[in-house]
Amino acid sequence: MTRFTATRPQVVVLDLQIPPPSGVEVAATVLREDPSARVLILSASGEQDDVLEAVKAGATGYLVKSASREELVDAVRRVAVGDSVFTPGLAGLVLGEFRRMAHDPEPAARDGEQLTERETEVLKMVAKGMSYKQIAERLVLSHRTVQNHVQNTLRKLQLHNRVELTRYAIEQGLDD
């Protein structure tokens, strides 16, 4: 007898305009149940409010439906490894909104843990929008080591994903 084991998807691709619950609500639920999940929104809407709601729910990528097949496949692959992916023009919108929200209180480090110099260096590169692969090449590290630094930083800052991490870094002025 063959046994099948259920596996969780690496990337969930959602449309915002689905019958209730909305794509944003589904994204939030998926991420609440499995914080390691990655959500890519594929939507006809490129409206600022829709994009920001998706990002606030934890989506790590947002493409408009006019994206090519190649762009979609590339976005799924990049989101799967932890990169944030946005249709050109929307990334600036998201970063601008995070800068505007910079007056929000910063997350406190757990148990007084401080970021190491390397974690801070990786954090700065994440804030600049660099992929794990790009960071690994720049710092002459393995892709997995970069992922470990990001995960340690997320844990220390009590954050949940790269979007929140990027927001934190921008608020701290680490994206300069």
C-alpha cells in the first residue's frame, strides 16, 4: 500500500477578488496558521489600497494579472525563496507607505538580544531589496547562511516576514 503524506505548499497564489472570504482575509489566515508560508497576490487591481492591504496581511509578492507567464513563474520561484516581488511601480508605492508609517513604534528585541554585525549587514541589504542570492554573492556566504541570518533577525525583532523586516529597516534608516 502506498502512503501519501500531505505537504504544505511553498507559495500560495491568491486573487484579491474571490468570493468571501477575500484574498486578503485568506492570506492573513494562511499566514496565521503557517507563518513560514509565502503568499503571492495575482490581481487585476494595482490600486494603492489593495496593494497595501495585501502587504499588511503578509503577502510577500503582488503581481497584476497583465504579467506575462514568465514573470509569474519567476515571481513564484522568487517568493518561494523569500524574496519580495512586486509588479514594477508597486514596489515604490509599498516602500513609500512604509516610510510614511515610520512614526509607528519599533518592535522591541526579545529578551534584550541585539543583532550581530552580520545580521545588521544582511538587514541593510534586505532593506535595499536585494535577494538572498544577491546578498550571498556580495558577502561570499551560502544562500542558506543568509536565510539563517534573516530568520534570526526576524526572531530577535519579533517580526514575521521580509516585508515587516524591510519596514523595520526603513524606519531605522538602514536602507540608505
